[in-house]
Amino acid sequence: MRKILFASSEVYPLIKTGGLADVSASLPIALQQHGEDVRIVLPAYRQCLEALGEINTIAEIKLDGFHMPVEILQSTLPDSDVILWLINSPHHFDRDGGPYGNHSDGDWPDNAARFALFSRAIAAIAMNQLGLDWQADVLHCNDWQTGLAPALLSQYADRPKTVFTIHNLAYQGLYSRDVFDSLDLDADTFWHSEGLEFYDQLSFMKGGLSYADHVTTVSPTYAQEICGYEFGYGLEGLLSYRAEQGRLTGIINGIDEQEWNPETDPYINQTFSTKKLKNKLKNKAALQQHFLLPVKEQSLVLGLISRLVAQKGIDLTLEAIAHILEAGANIQLVCLGSGEPDFEHDLRVLRARFPDKVAIHIGYDEALAHQIEAGADVFLMPSRFEPCGLNQLYSLRYGTLPLVRNTGGLADTIVDATEDNRRDETANGFKFEKSNSEELEQTIYRAIDMHQRPRIWRKMMITAMAQDVSWENSASSYQALYDNLA
Ligand code: ADP
Ligand code: GLC
């Protein structure tokens, strides 16, 4: 049994801001089912300690650069038997608010110290320095919050192999030289352009990109996109180099098929399947009722569940929907999200203009997310970039046809409803190329037209629902990668 230490700054259902949390629970579970011995390591945020049942303190360690020792707590990931190790440093993690900041004040000012501490603890566990009698074979890190761990491990000859997965290159953990100096990192070793330095700044992300034995990201298309100027954010040279070495791979995410299963989903009005598709309409009616929209079967209901940030093309959606509603088309928009105040405000304005066509819920609501997936006809994801995207995968499972921009994981999972693709029964959604509201608008009109043709629509729903979005293949791809780490 191979020992894999899986490090992440968010894990569903304990703490979540986005898809990273979903993947950090469902991938370890899938790997364990594939015969690996996986331990998850996560900061002991206040919410996590409150949510978990039994927790034991199993070790304590003093880490370089930090005055107080930290404790390692042990529990299990809810609804699984995957062991969870929590890094307990109350000064850093026991506070109200999100994992990276709180809504009103933005990022926590001590994030560099918080995640340097987390990375140091990960490295110590990976090197079996805590007397836990568990020597990792592979350390699998995720996103910038864990980026210093592969850098720290690179200093040991007898270290485990390291994998670093990029879930979103837009968030890099960039800090000043002063911050670097405060973290007790050796400048001769790390402060250079092939190390952690990025144009005179400390880059946590580069800890993963420069030092991990292998870098992965969450779709094959995004793996290519980040090697180019538009999505590389200045790291495209390094990433192209890693790709040339054969050390950059794109592996598409899977989903937790128990959590997102229309046949058993406890949150939705009526469970359904390809054999009981009529029940999906009951969810549509329930959704319209919930949001006090006119209950009309003929209206095309567009769902949107998202962090409200520019990445997700929220501005394009606002423009396109306003235009389409001005023209009097028979659609309804149901939107669940939170994020940038400007987008929240603009959505409220749109609802005020079209109260019987637009419904919004600002906030985070897991149950409502399931109800929208179940009740909507179309799921909107006009992202500017999308490393993988999980919501389009949930949508496929619920027969809610994704309408997406052709980028990243959306490009790899969605097949446009062209005539050819419909004929060979591969079409499972709608796709457009350019990030502009005109193309989005035209594509929504294509969906409106197609919705008038129930037989075709039904066929597309069945194709979508039959698509394999499980972890089966992707977990095997990670195992093959662990096998071949050099
Ligand atoms: P990202 O990680 O970039 O936000 P993903 O599509 O990978 O995008 O994952 C987003 C996850 O967060 C999904 O599980 C989605 O359902 C969830 N989500 C986003 N916003 C909300 C919200 N307001 N309420 C409930 N779930 C949300
Ligand atoms: C990031 C990406 C998203 C991806 C998720 C999980 O948050 O923005 O596209 O699905 O990570 O890998």
C-alpha cells in the first residue's frame, strides 16, 4: 500500500470556498478505494474543529520560524474512514471568518505566516519527523497555500516524491521580500528566479512549480493554456519548461457521485433518473415556486451557481441576460452566489428590473445549489478561464445542459449541440468561443430554440446524464503518475 499525504487548505464538508474543497475530499476517497493509504492534512480552522466529532492530539512540534509549538490533531473525514490530520495553531487558525479572510476586510494580513506554518508542518509530517510512524511515499500538494512544502522538502535527500496540483493559477500567494525574510527561509537557497522569487516577490506558487517532482493541473486544456501568455501570468516560461520535461500533466477532476446523485439526492423535491425524466420537471416547478417566479414549464430556466468574480464571466451574463429579457424572450434566470460587491449589486439591479424573470440568492447555500442543479434546464458557465469546473459536471449528472465558454475543463467536458454532434449523439450542452456578451447571447438563443424541440433536448439530457464524470479514470491517472515519479 502506497502512503500518500494529501495537503490542502480546504476540504468539503469542513471548510469550502470553491471546487478545491470538493476535490480535496472526493479524490482522497477515490484513491483510498483504489487501494492507496491516504492521509489528508488541513489547517485546524475554527469551523473544522466545531464540525468534527472526535479529535485526538497525536503529536506536537516546534517549527522553524515560529515561536509556539503546533499540535497535530487526528480525526476522520466525515462520511468516510480517510484519516484527517489538522495543524492546530490557534493563533493562526482559530478565528471567525473564512480560510483566507473575511467578507468585509478581504484577505487576512498574516496569510503568508499562516500558510508558511502550514507548509512547514506538512513538510515535517512528510519527513516523518513527528513520531507518527507513517512515512509518506508521495506528498501531494494543492494550490499556493501548500506551495512552500515541496520547496522545503527539496532540501532532503531521503524525501518522499512530490506532486503539486494547480487548481487556479490566478491565485499565487505573492508577498514582499520583507515577508520572505520574516519567514526564516534561507535566501541563498530560495531567493532566485529558479526558486521562490518572482520579479522581486516571494511566490508561494513557485514553491510548487519549481520544486515539485511533477506538476499537474485539473484539465488537459488548462495544462496547455497556462503555458501561454494569456493564462500563464508570467509563469508560462517555467510551466512550458516543466511541460517539455514531461513534468506537467492535466488530469480532469471527477465528482463525488454519492453527494451529487439525482436518484438519491435528499435536498431535491423529486429524485429522478434517465428513466424518470418527468420528475425533473417537478424540480423545475419547485425551484420556480421557491424563488416566487411564475411556474411555467415552457420558460427556459437558466441556473447559475458561482463565486461572483470576473473569472466566471458574471459581467457577460448580466449584459447578455438584460438584452435577452429586453427583447422579451421566455427565459428565467436563477442565480446563487457571493463574491465581489459590484456583481452582487448589479445582479440585484437586474432582478429589480425583471422581478418575474430573475431570481437571486446572495450567499452560500449547499441545499439550494442542489435544487438549482435539479430544477434548471440550462447551467450557465461563461467563464473567461476555468481550470476544470465542477458545476458543469454536476449539471451533466442532473440533465441540466451546460452552456459554457470553450476554455479549460469546460472545453474538455462539454460537446456543443451542433448538428453533427447531435446526429452522433455526443452533444451534451452549448459552447461558445469568445469572451463577449454577444456570443453568449447568441448561444443562449440557440438554447432557447433547441428547447422548442423536446425530442432533441431529451436526447441531449440523456447523453449528458450517461457521461462518466466519476473519479474512476482520473484516480487511475494519478496512480499511474505516482508510479512513474522520478
Ligand atoms: P471554483 O472552484 O472556481 O469556484 P468549481 O466549479 O470548481 O469553481 O467549484 C465551485 C464549487 O462551489 C461547486 O461545488 C459549487 O456548487 C460551489 N459553489 C459556488 N458558489 C456557491 C454558493 N453560493 N452556494 C453553494 N455552493 C456554491
Ligand atoms: C479551482 C478552479 C476550478 C476547479 C477547482 C477544483 O477553484 O477555479 O475550475 O474546478 O479549482 O480543481
